Amino acid sequence: MRRFSAEYIYTGNEILKRGIVETDDFGKIIKLIDTGGKFEEQQSLEFFNGVIVPGFINAHCHLELSHMKGMIDNKSGRGLPGFIDEIISKRNFPENLQEQITKADKEMRLKGIVAVGDISNTDDSFTVKKKSDIFYQTFIESFTISDEKVDETFNLAKENYNKLKDLKLSGTIVPHAAYSVPDRLYRMISDFESEKTKIVSVHNQETPGEDELVKNKTGALADVLTDKGFLLDEFSYPGNSALEVNLKYLNKRDNILLIHNTFSKNEDVEYAENFSDNIYWVFCPLSNLYIENTLPDISMFFKKSVKTCIGTDSYASNTELSVLSELKVITENFPEIPFDKLIESATLNGAKALKIEERFGSIEIGKTPGINLISSFDFEKMTLKSESKVKVLI
Ligand SMILES: [Zn+2]
């Protein structure tokens, strides 16, 4: 058994001043004490000068791209179209890929991440996931360049899905983005095991050209895709925005994780929230700065009290895989968002999005959420500082 206390415990849904949390030897929470701030030194209690938070949920990553650190030029000013251009031509499969994936998995755990919503276009990351201390919800991602390729593409996705199931790992087949999935493929993905309630993720409105492309099949994104062999005439794009196209195909009873939302506007948020109660808005701010050199209007989402989550994206567009670093950049740019709401996004909301809130996401009796300490915290403003650090306690 271990007993921890700190200046504050953010449980995921409440804040306890100098509270005490007790766990068994396996990290399961067995007791949570609200001392009302009146704390006395007790035996066998580990007290920390910082704040205790639940283990982080990284709602969006591509573990299999862990070898791509620094490979994509982020100074071109070409945004996502430039990124797609480079990733298609530069993606390789080096001999030490497994080593790099293992390293990234270990790094995430050291940074306090306990569960990840992770995109897989291949099966490269599966064996690492199987052995990992981290829980992975895998999104087997599908896209293709033309209608002719749909059957082959979907069969490959199903093959990877079966490999995942053989390893007893959790996952679903998902679309990549509104612009890269032909009509027939999107229907196959939506219809696949549709008798089950699923967890679906899709990249959404990451670049301004996305909406222009689905509306008019023109713009910088359309140009790059055409250049890469996409037969855009064969894509039907039934909607006036990328978001509308996605929601046209997706099932409202599934958990829908919308990734990035860099250019989503007020009316887009309203549209999606009217469509379903199971929308999760996932933000990967460091990746957005890397690729598009801009951030979503994250404040707008928090003001609306919609369900927000945090992702790191991959080493192709980030220099580290740390949820805390993502929270810091949000704090720097949107200081009006309260710290407890950021923690809720980085923990409980992510756990709900991945349907693992029975185990993860909050410090509550019976859960094994992982426990992190954030040190160098700004107690005056009750917020993160640029030098804030995370340490895994359990
Ligand atoms: Zn992504």
C-alpha cells in the first residue's frame, strides 16, 4: 500500500487541497481523503510540493511514425498539403523501426501517459502495443486514391484488424479524413461491425483547403492530392464542409473523436453537437503549430463546454510525445482556460472517449488510473508554468 499527498489533488472531477490518496500494491485507489486542507504529517505518507493528477490519456498518436522525428520540413509554409506531400514521399520503414516504436512507447509512459488512442495504417506497432504498460485503443486507418482501389484497401484494413484481434488488442477500422476516403470505402468502414457501438476517429478540418476541397474540389490540398494520384472526380463528398461529410457517414451512437479541428468554426461545433452527444474534440496543438503554424480556437470549445481531449500526434509533426507539453502550449496561448478543465480534458474526457473510464481518467476508488505529480506549478495563478514537469508516481 502507498499513501500520497500534495498541495492539491486534481481527481479528474474535483480538487482536494492537501487531500490524501491511498493505493494498493497494484495502483488501485482504495481510499481518497478530503482533509479540507487541514493536513497533519502522518506516518508512511509521501507528501509532494506540487499537484497530483490522474494518468494522462493521449487521445491521438501515430506510434508507427516514431522514427520520423525531424524528417518533415516544417518551415516550408505549405501547411498540411506540404506535409502530405512530404510524408507520402519520405515515409520509410527502417530496420530499427521496432526499436524506435519501443522507445516512443516508453517515453510516453515516462511522461505520465497511461492510455493512447493510436492510429495504425500498418501492423508495425502491434507487438510493442501487446507488451506495453500503456493501454492502446488502435484505430486501423483507411484511405485510398480512387474507387478502383477501395476493395483492396478495405481488405488490407480487415487483415490488420484480424491481426489486432488475434493479439487480443482493442481497436476499430476508421476513416483517415473526409477528403481521402472515397464514398464506397467510407460506407464499408461505417457498415463494418455496425451492430456494435464503436469508437471512431477521423482527422477533421486540419487545413483551410479541406472545406474548399470537399465543396469545389479546388485549392492547395486538392492540387497536392491530384499530384499524388488521387482521382478526385471519383470522390462524392456529400456535404458543405469536411465535418459535414464525416458526419454524413458516421453513426451517431458511436463515440466520434474529431482530430485537430484547427479550422472548425462556431457553426461547425454547433452542427456536430446537434448531430450527436458523443462528439469528442481532440486537440494536438504542438502538431498544429508544426504543420500549419496556427492553433484552433481552443478557447471557443471550452466556453461551449463541449467534450475536449488532448493528443500528441506523432513524431512526424512533434518533437516529443508529452500531454503536459500540449497543456503548456494551450496555457500559454489561452490563459483564460482554467487548469482543472485542462486536466479534465487530458484525463477523464480522454478516458470516456476511449470507453475506458471504468479503469482510467480519474482518481476514484476502484480505478487504477495511474498517478502523476506535476511539480514547478504556479500556485499563485493555479496554472502551469513553462518549467512545470511531470513525474510518474504510479
Ligand atoms: Zn494524426
